[in-house]
Amino acid sequence: MVQKIYRVGILGATGMVGQRFVTLLSNHPWFEISTIAASPRSAGKLYAEAVKDRWSMDGSIPERIANMTLYSVIDDVDVIADEVDIVFCALAIDKDMIRDIEMMYASKNVLVVSNNSAHRWNSEVPMMIPEVNPEHSALLTAQRAQYDWHKGGIVVKPNCSIQSYLMIMQALREFKPRKVQVTSVQAVSGAGKTLTTWPEMDGNIIPYIDGEEKKSQHEPLKVLGVLDNDRIRAAEDLRIQATCLRVPISDGHTASVGISFERKPTYDEIITAIDSFNTSNVPFIEKLPSAPDKAIYYFDEQTRPQVLLDRDNGKGMAVSVGRLREGELFDWEFVSLAHNTIRGAAGGAVLTAELLVAQGFVE
Ligand code: NAP
């Protein structure tokens, strides 16, 4: 069967996450970048010119994209909407503006897959990690009926820092996680910066990331929630306490996690649960081009996962976990890691869009 090619646009294509979208989508088997857009400051420029002093990805800018002209996200909505089936949203602007922009695109028959938090708490918008809650996409049907949208819609992915341990929590779901304490140490690319553009981070740690702890404490409850009559019943029996630190790492968010369960699993049960979680994801691996070879890489060595060795596991789409040990205050402790701009942002959004195509939500 010949695979249909879908036309995709990137809103915020010049930023850190936008650049990651450009690299991930340039040779994608299902998606072709038809449109790129950013602020009025960049609109009208060739992509190469707009990012010349801030291209942060490994390798050079893909040639076809380098020569594309940027549109304005807000002023050129009609033109962009005509040229795409899906837009990936990676804008860094005021939440109310993003909410309006995403609604505008959805109302013009565009499926919006967003990295932004603006719609994460909207009850009809699914917040998705494909391996964790693929069934939540059913909300899209109700959303389309509510707004009378035929092909348009809004789907969001959760915050980048919770990806690594949410995957583990899903794998251990049968033991009923009840209490979690997490400290995440987050890379500077999570703030759209590099160590060059943020020299104050060199040798430094900043003990606060605006809004991040609240997101880390609440978003997992929706992602792990149960679909019930076109609504998500949040996992209210789970409580999370989070501390989020910015550290001088370019890419890769690490988390130190303590977790207690309704029934404490044994070490062997945890390993078996991780293995069967990986096996249960085989259909994704076979069907979706961006799915990692296995969702969770587990390490026995005490010194793993390490940012430099493990953030690119599964082409940056896998999460890595190690330091699994029984705790004094919590049943189990572990350390987990995910690449924040791949699994945590652009890659996670691309995988979500692939899932929506496979589920028949994109005509
Ligand atoms: P960024 O590097 O600052 O990029 C921001 C983008 O937004 C640029 O393309 C910029 O265009 C565009 N923009 C700014 N003001 C605009 C306006 N008034 N109208 C239209 N476009 C405008 O930010 P980022 O790190 O890529 O993050 C983008 C979003 O993804 C944020 O909401 C962030 O929270 C989320 N996110 C980031 C990560 C991460 O690891 N970095 C992970 C998950 C989610 P110009 O270049 O023209 O100014």
C-alpha cells in the first residue's frame, strides 16, 4: 500500500523546539513540511536567514527548509491553514494568545498538535503520550462534535520533565502508585536556550523553574486518568510532590524519583512489568515511524542512566531508568532520563500525530 503523505506546518519553527521539528520532519516517511511560520519579526525571511545566529541542532539546516520563506503565525492563518493538514505548535508566547491561535487553526480544518500548556487543562483536549494513554484520543471525536469541526482539533502533549517517570509509572500501574516525590534536574534547552546563549548557567544551578512544579504535580493525573464518557477521570488517588532545578546541561532532563504503591512490588515484579510494557508497545514500534525500538531502557549498572550516554537511546524517543533500589521513605527509588526536546517536545508531538493518523483522525 502506498503511504499517504500529509502536509504539515510548524508554528514557531525558528525556536529551540521548532528547530527540532525541522530536523525530525525533514525526512519523515508520512509527513512533509509544507509551511513554516514564526513571529512577524521572522516572517518574510528565508528560514536559513532567520535562524543563522541561533541554529542549535547537530548538523546543518536541511536544504529544502533553509530555502523556505517563513509566514507569520497570526497574520497568515488562512494561507497556512490552506497548505497543511496538521500543524505542530511550538510557540513561546502568552498563554491566552496561544489558546486563541490554536482555536483559530483548529476551526480552519487543521489538526493542531501542541507543545504548549495553554489547552492542557481543557477537559475536551487530550494530553497524550502515545505509549501511555493512546485511548484518550477519543476525546477528539467529542471535541469535533462540540465545536462543529470536521478535520480540525487540538491535541496536546504534557510537560517535558514528566515524560521519563510517567512511562515507568504506567508500566507499574497494576501496583497502584499512590505517592511520588520527584526532583527533576532540567537542561537549559528546556528554556529555549543553549549554554552559549545563557552564560549565567555555566557552573550554576537555579532552584526554580517558573510553573514547572505545578505542571509536574498535576499533569500526570490527567495523563494517567481514565476515559469515562468523553471525559477524563483524573487519577485523584495519586499524589506527587515535585522540585524542579535548572542545571548546566545542554539537553536531557533527569529525575530522581521516590514512589510508594498500594501494593509494593518486588524487584522481579518491577523488571517483569517493564519488560511487558516494552512488549505491549510492539504494535507502536511496528506501526509508527518515530516509535523507539523499546520505550524503556532499563540499566542495572549503578552509574546509569547518564545524560551523555543515554539521552539519545531509541533516537531520543526512549526513556532510560536505573538506580532502582528500595527506599527508607518510599517503597522504591529510581533515576530516569528523557531527551527534553525530542521525547519531551518535538519527537513526542510527531509520535502523537503519527498515532492520530494510524487511528484514523487525519483524513
Ligand atoms: P523558543 O526557542 O523561545 O522559540 C519560540 C518560538 O515562538 C520562535 O519560533 C518565535 O519566533 C515564536 N514566537 C515568539 N513570539 C511570537 C509571536 N508574537 N508570534 C508568533 N510567534 C512567536 O521556545 P522553545 O523552547 O522552542 O519552546 C516553545 C514552546 O514549547 C514553549 O511553549 C515551551 O514551553 C514548549 N516546550 C519546550 C520544551 C523544550 O525542551 N524547549 C519542551 C516542551 C515544551 P521568532 O523566532 O520569530 O521570535
